[in-house]
Amino acid sequence: MLSAGLAVIASVEILVRAAGLRGNLALAVLLALCTTLPVGFVLAPERRAPVRGTAAIALTTACVLALEPFRALTLAGAAAQLITVHALGRAGTPLLSGLLVLPYVGLALAAAGDPADSTVRVVAVLVATLASASAATGITRHVRTAAQAHSATERAFADTLLEHAARGERARIARELHDVVAHHISMIAVQAETARLTTRGLPADGATRLLAIGDTARAALTEMRRLLGVLREDADVGVTRRPQPGLRQLMELVDDSRDAAGSRTRLIVSGTVAPLDPGIEVTAYRIVQEALTNARRHAPGAAVDVELRYGTDDLELRVRDNGPGPGPGPGPEPGSGFAAGHPTHPTDPPDPPDPAHPTDPANPAHPGHAGHGLLGMHERAATVGGTLRTGPAPGGGFLVEARLPVQAEALA
């Protein structure tokens, strides 16, 4: 419709200017149509790039011929030329868009030495200037649109990675907690059955209640396994089964970290050492493991201190390195668990596998994808009612500090 409208306007202008044209009227009308109708091919989205390019070249050729020697270039034809170069620049063909301006520059230079061609020179300069601006505008819009699309793709990719890693980390946490809770529920069922069978003189009502306790515990265990079955299958792919680690394995973890990093790593224990709830021990072990991995990746060669403080009400963990600490840039958002000292970017490569600790596919080795390691530590602490803080350490370096409750009422 646009090309047809421009063609009608150009034809009317030719008829109005018929007396001052060089050549016959039919040829001028034909040139008017050739300078406007190809716009439809240039703007049609279903046309392929070669077709649009050929139409643009044909339109420019017709415009140049209409301007010199026939002096039949219309305002509609000039507008069609501006629309063409703008559309080509916006479509991602900046080279062709710029080349189509050159013929008008050549006409202006050729007419510079002939005073009789002053009109051609003025029109050529005007069209060249406006066409250059139109082409630049189209190219700028194309570059901006491409940059926005690229940014949107990167954000979507980063969100997908974050969601996938968080889902995998939660799957692993659920698997470990299921192992711990299933053990306790199994013990409830066993103890209830043992009490019913071994207690002498137990009233019938008491035996019935103990039997109901055992049945309830077994039903709860079955229901838990049913609900978490799919989650365990997703998290257990490629994982070597072994007992869940605890605080007794911390020394081995520290030794492995020291051997892998080739740096000084110390374990400092204070307070009265006592066995804790298995869920607390697994959480503490995983937090220390993640913090050591973090230090190896972002502060290679730095000395690391792992402090474990047993208290009456809680267990305190502190993992500190003397590396460079947080770098320049915006600080972490409150409560996000992201630290500027250990940058996390969606495109960072994952950590190399640690031979001492085989990688679980459901547990990213470290915050290599938008802070997954730090996010996982926060979630682990939250599952047992604890808190975790990450950030710059006083005096330099990076600090991971967790407080986990050990009292039964605190855990509840």
C-alpha cells in the first residue's frame, strides 16, 4: 500500500511538471513508477534478503536516472529512497544501505563544475545527506534491537542455569535429609514393636497403642519414600552410595583440600565435642566443603582457617581465607548471599572435578553459575533453622560464618 501510494503521488507530480521535463511524458511516468514501486519488495517481511537487495538497487538506479539526465526525480521517489536505505539498515544490511548513498555523492561531485547543473547538484547533496542520516538511523535501531535481544537471551539463559542448579541442590538436600529422617522414623517403628513384644504385663490397650505407633511410623516412612522417590532418582544419577558424612570426617576433608590446593588449611575446634543430630552434622560438613571449594577457586594459594565451635545451644562455623577479598564493584544485595569478592557469573566455567570428592550432578561444585554455591549454603543452613553470612572478613580475605542450632527445641 505504501509503494502504491507513493507511485500515485509520483505520477501526479510528473503530470504537473510535464512541461519542464526532459524527454517524453511516458518515460517520465515509467521512471516515477520505478522509483516507488520497488519499496514494496524492500519492506515486505516475507521477502528474502537477495530479493530485497535487488529491489533496493533497482530503485536507486531508477532514482539516479530520473535525476540525471531526465530531471524527473519526484518527492515521492526521494522519499522512497530514504525509506529504502532506512529499511536496509534496520534489517541488518548496513553495507548495502551505505553503498546506495554513494551514487548521489558521485552526482553531486560530477555536477560541481557545471553551473547549469546546479539544480542536480543541490538535489543530489540533499538526497545524499538525508539518505545518510536515514541509513544511520536504521543501522542504530538494528544494533540496539540486537543488543536488547542478546541481553534478554543472556538473562533467560542465566535464569535457567540458576533454576536448574537450585533445583539440583534442593534435590540433594532432600535426599540427605530423607536419609536422616528415615533412620529416625525406622527407629521409632522398631522401638515401638520391641516395646510391645518385650514388655511384661503390658495392658492390651498399651499394646494396641504401641502397635498403632509402629504402623503410623511405617506408613509415614512409606509416604516419605513415595513423595521423594522421583527427587532421589534425579539426584542419585551417577552418585556412588556411601554413608552421609559428618563432623568426624572434617579432618579428612581439610587434608584433601590442603593437598588439592597446595596451601595451608587449618582446622580449629573449640568447646566440648559431642555427637550432634545427623542432619546438623551433614549440613555443617557440606557448608565447610562448599566454603573450601570457594576458597580454592577464587583465592588459590591462600591460607584457610576452618573454625568449629561447639556451644550449648548452637554450633558455630567459620571458614576464612586470607585471599584478595571482595573486588571492586557493587556489593551484594541484602539477604542474597552473593559476595562481591567471589564473583559469580552465568557464563563462568564450572570447577574442575575434585578427585577426593566426586562431583554430584545435582550439586554444582561451586558458585560458578550465578552464586549457586553460596545459595546452596544458605539453603542448607535454613533447612535446620540456622543462619549463614558471607562477605569480606575483617582485615582482608573472605569469610563464611554459620550458626546452627543443636537443641531439639531450636530445631523444631
